[in-house]
Amino acid sequence: MRILVLSDTHGDFHSLKRALDARTDADAIIHCGDGFEQFKYIQQTQADKIIVGVRGNCDWSSDLPNTELVELGGKRIFVTHGHLYQAKFTVMNLIYAAREQKADILLFGHTHQAMTDYYEGLHIMNPGTCCGYYASYGVIDITDKGDIVTNIVRIK
């Protein structure tokens, strides 16, 4: 299973479309907040895929939840924007929240800093911001054997 992970699109439909065009092979798309209009666009244009989204701190009119726990490819994925967990100051609050949910993968945004890490059995990803000159997105591959591979891709 391949998962396209987006966050912080902030109205940048150009970068969003480039990410979607680059990853037509994705089975699922997860948006980690701050781009409610872009999330609605994904829902409308990618109906053949599993779509998951959460509310960011700039999504004032959004009715999306603040967190989601989904199971994809046999793995539990905890998704949040990060602002409610002080993501700009520490990742530990997010890790604790993911652990409480018995998650295998933690996805968040908010900081606009792309990163992927592995901490005591938990795969952690912030895809960065899919907006502007340094736009990026994340890709997660979950193999048939249950292995997890994470990558950050910069949009050029």
C-alpha cells in the first residue's frame, strides 16, 4: 500500500496538483491540516482513493476532526495537525498521543519542516509544507510483509 501524505497546503493548488500528479499510484491520501479547500478538492478529484484529513489551526471553517486514527495496510496511523500538541516546541507530546492510540505511524504537520524518524517502534513523519518554493510531500509504503518505508519528496 502506498500513502501520499500532505500538509499545510495553505491555498497552493499548483503544488497540490503537482504532488497528486506525481503520485497517481497512491492508494490513500492523508492531509494533515491547514488546507481545507485543498482537502475538499482531493475528495472531489480522487474519489477512487482512501482520503483522510484533519483540521489545522488555520482551517477555521473546517468540520474535520482534530485527530484521526485509521488502519491502512494493517498498520494503525495516528493523524493530527500538531498545533494542539505543541509540535513547534517538541515532538514528544505527539509521540505520547500516538502511543496512547497504539499507533504504528504518527503523521503531523504545522511546523512546515519535513522530517521522518523512527522512535522505539513508532514511525514518525511530518511531510513539511506542500506550499511555495520549498514544497514537499511524504510517501509511505507498507509492504505485504508489513514493513514500513517513509520518504520525503521535494516538489521541483
